[in-house]
Amino acid sequence: MSIDDLRLTMKDILSKSRYLHVISTEEVSVDLAFIHGCDIEKARIAGVLHDCAKYLTNAELIEECKKYSLPITEAEAKSSQLLHAKVGAAHAEHLYNIKDEEILTAITYHTTGRPNMTLLEKITFTADYIEPNRKVIPRIDEIRKAAFDNLDYAIYLILENTIDYLKSTNSVMDDKTEMTYEYYKGIIQAV
């Protein structure tokens, strides 16, 4: 599938607002890839496909995990929408014929992150958070600036915001989010 075909498919399956988010994430991914020396086409594909399973209901996400033999963590069982990332990677591979492991892992970890992310994973994770159609988020201007200067610092700030938000709303937090935060906090403090 060409990138144009992928965009058209996303336009067909996602809500209008989700599609605009995906296209904006693609644009920011390309910008970040250019600035940080990452493969632009991979960043473009990961940006377009990162939310390709976001339209599925919680029950459908669980069914897709069973279909593709994807494990479900305790946090994912409590908050099934966390599954959209790993199901999205499975859909990217099986429905959209993406075989590049780097793109697939960028989709898999775009929500929680993970310690020691690849450059493409960092870009997809960050672009998803900072794209211009996002609602107002605390410190977003600082995070956007950091994304173009120091991706590790941007990721640290994003995770700090995310953890603060999840704690303040008593929402389920995936263990990977906290592990990723601690990892990038260590990098920032070591500088």
C-alpha cells in the first residue's frame, strides 16, 4: 500500500477528529525525523498508522488480541483502550502489509513508551503528543520546543505530564509508562 492509500484507509475507518490527529501526527513525525536524522518514510508510515486500531471498541480490541495471540497485561485488562497500540501494530503488519520491525515497534510503544526507545519510537511517541490539534496540555510549548532540541528531554516531560494526569484522575497506568519515565529521568539527570 502506498502512503496515499494508507491515508485514505485511515480516513475511511477513523472519526474525522481522529483522522485529523493522525495526519497532524504524520506531519510532526516527518519534521522531527528530518531534524533528528531519522528515516522520513518510516516516520511518515508510523505517524499515519499509529492509531489505526483506535476505532475499535474495548471488546473488539480484546478479540483482536486473542486473534493475534497478543498478551494482555493487568493494566490493559483494566483499561482496554491501552490495547489499541499493540493491536494497531498487528493491523499494520497483517492488514496493511508493513513488515518493517522498527515501524511496528514505533506503533506498539507510541502510548506508553519504553526504556531505551529507538529514534523512530521516540519520534512517533513525541509527535503523537505534541501535534497541533491536541487540546491544551500543561507545559505543551516547553515540550514542543524540547522535541526539536532534545527528544529525550521532551519524552521525560511528556511522561511526567502523563503520570501527573493519570494520578490526578485515578486512571490506570501501564507499568511501562513508569519504567520509561524512570529511564528518561535518569538520562536527563545524568547530563
